[in-house]
Amino acid sequence: MRVAAYAAQGPETPVEPFEIDRRNLQPNDVLIEITWCGVCHSDIHTARNEWGRTRYPVVPGHEIVGRVSAVGADVTRHKVGDTVGVGCLVDACLACPACADGDEQYCEKGSIGTYGGTEPVIGGPTFGGYSKQIVVRDAFVLKVSDKLNPAEVAPLLCAGITSWSPLKHWNVKKGDKVGVIGLGGLGHMGVKFAVAMGCDVVMITTSPEKGADAKRLGAHDVLISGDRAAMKAHRGSFDFLLNTVPVKHDLNPYLMLLARNATMVLVGAIEPLEEMHGGLLLAGRRRLAGSGIGGIEETQEMLDFCAAHGVTSDVEIIAMKDINTAYDRVVKGDVKYRFVIDIATL
Ligand code: NAP
Ligand code: ZN
């Protein structure tokens, strides 16, 4: 099936119109007419080969919302007309211990990414959501409540689950002092979720001008990371830190913020980091950890929580042709707080 899309052909080229092949519907497949697709910073890292492993052409996009237009013969959990979502994963073995635990993102046979993975039926790379239609195995298709604005739901499929999963895994609870580092796509969802969980939330940002927004999103306090005196005043006080900084940076000032036994979880910088001082971990038995997106079941739980509590992403809608300008703005931190492509404009 030929499908209209937008792709990057190389690290220096813009993201431009392109045609891709999607596999024909298999018995367990769902065909989705994509209506909205969020723009994750990972799309930019990948399109520009900043992680050094991009296979071109790449069609980015893993924050997909759309409507089911056909289902394979064996599909029971989705039907034509349903509003559905697809995140960063489109397949996994579903049999290994990681998959059995609901951690399909850590599948021991290798999960298949929505873009840049290997298409299991027709071969070649998988292509993401900057396209009109996508064919996805039913188990990887999420149900989206029609109570929520679908454009504002799209970013939940990556930015949302990536912030939600560590808060749940590390049992962050009511009353905990939680710091969210970086007010971008992931960070603004981290603030919303931690606030909804009843935490005492501090937005930790390099951008003083984002302080008012952080408060509007529900943060109780704002900490400017470049303000040494303020950083010192918060030293040793956080129960949990969610670090969404997208590039190599100095972790030491943030580690100093952790209380005894507390954990900082990295979800942003997927690259070599600056030197870290081991003493900061020994002192107070602090922990540094990482987390990648989330499993399918917990993604559904997060979407259901959002429907029940009216939580969605703050979005700026763009036309497909404006994607390259949007990329430049994300890199400058100039987005409130997620661009979402109106796929009707493709
Ligand atoms: P984003 O919208 O660009 O937000 C990142 C924020 O980090 C910026 O808005 C900025 O906030 C802050 N920041 C930027 N450069 C910084 C620097 N040099 N030092 C300190 N802070 C800095 O990006 P995103 O879409 O949220 O994604 C964040 C990162 O997570 C990306 O690298 C992405 O690839 C990665 N990611 C990981 C997963 C996963 O599974 N773990 C999933 C999705 C995305 P302030 O202006 O407030 O400082
Ligand atoms: Zn993403």
C-alpha cells in the first residue's frame, strides 16, 4: 500500500514529502488513518542523526492518534471507527520475561520501534507517524477516550508515558518532593502527573522566563538551575528527580539536590555524559537510574488516568509543511510544550 509521508533523506536535508510502502493488513493488524502526530525531540535527534544510528530515509513520528479504518480477521480489541493511539513501539516478541512483565520496550528479542526498526513483514525500515496511514499489530494499538481532545492526546503516547512510567516504577507518592528538570515536552507532562499524584513539585529549569508557565502547569515552586544560591538552598531535599535534559550535561549539581536514598532518573540524554563524581552517590546512598518509554499496559493505564482526570498535553498545532521550522524551535526550547502536526495538512 502506497502512503503519503514526510521523510528526511540524510542528516543535513530537511524533512520533505515522500511516499512509503505499508504492509497489507495481516490477520492481527489494524489500519489507522492518522489524524495527529506529536513532534518529539527524539524525532529531531533521529532525523539529524545525532545518535549516529539513523537509517535513511526516516519517517519520524511516534506520538500518533487516528481512527481505525480496517481490521484484520483476528482482531477483537479494536473496531472500525475507534479513536486509537500508537506510541514508540509497534511490535515485540510478547513471550520473553520482559514482555511477560509488561516491559515490551525492553523485549529480550528486541522491540520494534515505530520508526527506524525493521518492518517484520515486508522488510526495510519501519516508518512513523508523519504519514497518512499506518498498519500496526493490534496488541500495540492503544484505546483513546473520545472525552479528550485527540490533538492533545498525541504527545501522551511518548512524552506522557516516558514521564509517567518512572514516577510509577519508583513509587513516587503523595507528599514526596519531586523535581522535574527541563520544561519541554517530557517535562511539562512530568509536572502535570506529579501534581496529579499529590506531590510537592519543583520545576527545575535553565529558563527563568518559563517560571510563570511552570506554576500554571501546577508546579509549587520553580528552581533556576543557574542560580547557585537557590540550588544550594534546595540541596539534599528531593525525594525524586526526573531529568529530561536532551543533551550531554553536568549531572553533579542535580545529584546534590537528592535527599538520602533518593533517586534521579535520566530519560533525556541518550548519549555519553559528562564526568560524574562518585562521592555524590555514596553520600546519602543516592541513586542514578534510567528509564525508557513504558510498556503497553502501563501506557493504557496512563491514557485511562488522563481521561479520568482530564489531563492532556499543552500543544501548538502545526501544518506538515512547517515541520522544519518546528524542529529549529524545539532545539531552541521555544515550544509550549509540544508541537502536534495536523495530518490533514499532509
Ligand atoms: P524538549 O521539548 O526539547 O525539552 C527539553 C528541555 O530540556 C528544554 O525545553 C529545556 O528546558 C531543557 N534543556 C535543553 N537543553 C538543556 C541543557 N543544555 N541543559 C539543561 N537543560 C536543557 O525535549 P523532549 O521532547 O521533552 O525530550 C527530552 C529528551 O528526552 C530528548 O533527548 C528525547 O530524545 C528524550 N526522550 C527519551 C525518551 C525515553 O524513552 N527515555 C522518550 C522520549 C524522549 P528548560 O528551558 O526548562 O531548561
Ligand atoms: Zn518520543
